[in-house]
Amino acid sequence: MQRRSFFKILGAGSVATMTPGISHGKNPASQLNEKLTDKKALMKVGTQQGGTGIKNLEFLARHGVFNMDGNAPKFIEGVGWDLEDSLAKKESCEKYGIRLDAYHLPLTSAGIDNVSTPHIMLGKSPERDREIEMIQQMIEVAGKSDVRLLLYNTIILPILRTGRTSDPTRGNAAYSTWNYEEAKSAGMDKIKTIAGDVTIEEIYERITYFLDRVLPVAEEFNVKLGNHIADPPAPPAYGGITRWNSPNIFEGIKRFAQLYDSPSHGFNLCLGSTAEGLEDPKTQILPIIKWVGERNQIFNIHLRNIKGGWNNFQEVYPDNGDMDFLQVMRALRTVGYDGMVMPDHIPHHDDPESRLQGYAFAFGYIKALIHAIDSET
């Protein structure tokens, strides 16, 4: 494994950087879909919701979802994950024909004040070294359980939102909303975490310190590590932090992608979080999929749609956002993506079964999209 320079010049095969006029003479959708019929769809609907209990596994099987992220095995204090529990989870899934494809590492989106392994992104030794040793053990447990993907976050700020927006045209569903100007007016941009002020270079130093030590273990046990896009991309120094993918989301993705030449280094590519950093998500998401996909660094997809974009958006249903998910799925097929496509951040409503209803709808929608693009081959 060899870490590349942060500022390595992109090769001749790279696409243009993120600008509203990214197509340079051709519509991005047409560029990505000129050869619609030469590849079969390899992706499958997946989920990270509900865990590996019988009730959820039966729910997934009823809705034709046979690939999942099982969250995490039991945690052994000071050690890491329980291998026997991991193997038991895998066995439980297999009884329903479900493949346990992934787990989540304890580097979550909850923010530095709330995660169980804060010192990795605080950059504080020797505490971060002990946390990294536990994550190395977790990678080993995943590999021995034939779980080939671990998802994680390299963030300090939590997910940023300013409220919910009700949509009477969709049964008063409530859309999680972010408006930077509202946040700034309320002084939210001045609230800092225990990390204080952290520059972008310090963020990358902490990321590479972590990955320098865990990627060799991931390669040894044939496990991929997929980093989630920081949600949302935010203006520099918001809350004292410049996120690793801000303010230019595409350039941030390129910088992170090119840190290492390793089959274990890539992305949990949340399309919603990525779109949150774009001015025109419908067109600008497609070249990002192409660039990352052609490098074989898309390890998982969160299929989350939004209305809006940079600094002002709402998280909506997959069928009523600004991104055209039929074009997105075609783009994923074109780059040969063969992993899971997961619903994510489904809108809430007042019915007690809101969550299950939302996921059932999203599962069916994704399965229909896969069927639609597969019928084109």
C-alpha cells in the first residue's frame, strides 16, 4: 500500500472539476449513458436499518431485501468485537437467505462529543492508539466472519440540520432540513465541539494517521473500508471546523480518494450528502459517480434524494427530489458497481409505523429501478 501526495495532479482520464458547466459540450447524463445496453445491473438493494433480529430479518425477506449492514457485533470493553456474536449474526441472516455484507465501525456520524472513539479525530495520543488497536481487532473479526465491508465516518461535527419541513402534498411527511443562513442567524455556526478549532490540514493528518494503521489490516483480511461523506458539506470553519469534503465536495472526494492506492480504501458514497454540496445535484452528481466508480472506490451507496443543494436543502423521498435516480442507477451500472444500494434518511410522518412504511416504499422503489435498468440490456 502506498499513500499518494494529497495534491497529486489527476491523470488524463479524470473528469472536469465541479462547476455548473461540467459537461463541456455534452449533457452529463448523455455522456454516462451512451452505451446503455452493454452492461447488466450488478447492484442489489440493501439496508443498514433494523439489525439482525428475527423480526427485522423477516421484514427484509418479505420485501425482497437479501443484503444488509448488520450494524455491529457485541462490543467487548477494551478489546473490540465478539467474534462468536458476529458468526451468530451471520448464521441468523443466512436462515432467511440474507447476506451479511457489512458492519459499522464505532466512528459514527454522531459527532466528536458523542462517539465512543473520539480520540482518533481529536488526534490525541496515546488514547487514539488504543482506539485504533480496537478497530484493527474489529477488522479482523469482520474478515473472519466473511463480512467484507466496514463503514465509518471521519468527522468532528455531527450531522447539521435546522429543522423539519412539512409537505402536505405527501401526507404531511416531514423533511429534515438544512438552511445555512438560518443556522448562522441563530448563532449555530459559533457552537464548537470539544475539538475546538481544527484546520483542514489537521483533519487530513488525523485521517491519514488512522488509515496508515488500519488499511494494512483491512488488506490482510480482505475487508473494504468505506468512508461516509461528511453531512452536510459546510462553509469553511463552521463551528471551528473545515470538513474534509468542504467547501468543494468533488475536490474533497478526489483528495480523499487519492490518499492511498489500496483496494480497501474507498467510500460509503451517500448520494444525498454529496448532493448537499452541489449547486445542481441533478447534473453534477453524475460525473462524481463516474470518477469514483471508474476507480473502483464506490463500496456502498446511500440512495437519499434532496430538494435544493449547497447550504439549503430538504431530505425527501427517492421519487420527489432533484436527482433523477434512473439516471443515477444507469451511471452506477455503467461503472460496474456491484454493491448494495440502501435507502437512507427516509422522511418521517405521524403514523406509528412511519419508519417501516418509509423503508418498504424505498425498497420497492430501488428494486424497480434495478429492474428497469436491467431490462435495457
